[in-house]
Amino acid sequence: MFKKVLLIIILFYIFALLQSSFFTNFSLFGAIPNLIFIFFFLLVFFIKKENNYQLFILALMAGLLLDILSYSYLGMSIVLLVVIGFLLKKVQSSLRNRGDDKYPFAYFLPLFAIFFVIYNLCFGLYLYFVGLTAVPASFGLEGIFSLIYNLIIASGFFYIYKRWLKFTK
């Protein structure tokens, strides 16, 4: 268990470094991939519903790194990620109750898109109301390219993680 937590912390840190340094050189219309959010969403998507303490730990790690990399106050990303994590687990449990496959890609992609948009809109509105930006959360061309860019990278991460789960079992 300790090794798993340590590996997750190291991976969050590596993704934060990649997001803030390497991938800034590969922006599409000003959009860069949010690797921390992608990794958080992926981990929450695959944990069991009864492991709420893991969801809090993941939200704390990811939210802290997202807040450090942004120009906002600490705490808002943590709160948003906790809410997103619990909403995701609620949606997943309702999908499982219908007898669907446990973790299908057909549910991962739309759920990721919805929660990514919710996160960006809520964070943008927060920045607007706190006074850190002059424009409310606009979802223009940069937002659309950001969503597409993150969906492509999240899809790759999904298949890599799914293979790794099969390999470790």
C-alpha cells in the first residue's frame, strides 16, 4: 500500500513537471493538456466506490498541484476535485446498477468530457468572482481545443492504465 501511494505521488509530481514545462511548448491554440486532472480522473474512475479515503487523498494531491501551478489561492481545486470525484462515483454506481460493464471506455470518454468542462467552468467562474480575471469563464476556441486535446491524451492514458491493470493482476 505504501509503495502504491508513493508511486502515485511521484507520478503526480512528474505529470505536474511535464504539464508546466514540457507540454507548454506543444500548445494548440493556447491549450495545453491538463495531465494532473487526467491522471486524477483516471485513478478515481478505477477505484472502488467504498474507498472514499483514497478519493480524498487523490483530490488533495491533485488539487494541491493544480493550485500551485495556477495563479489562484490554494484550496479551490481540491474542493472541485473532491466534488467531481464523488459525482463520478455516483454516476458510475448508477451505471453499474444497470448491469453494464465495469469500466467501459464508452463511459469514460463522455464522463471525462463532462467533468473536464465542469471543472474548467467552475474554476473560471471562481477566478472571475475572486477578481483574478477580468473575463468570466469563456469557453471559446481555446476551450474547445483544450477539451479535444485532453480527450485524446486521456484516451491514451485510459488504454495504458487498463493494460497495466491487466498486467498486474
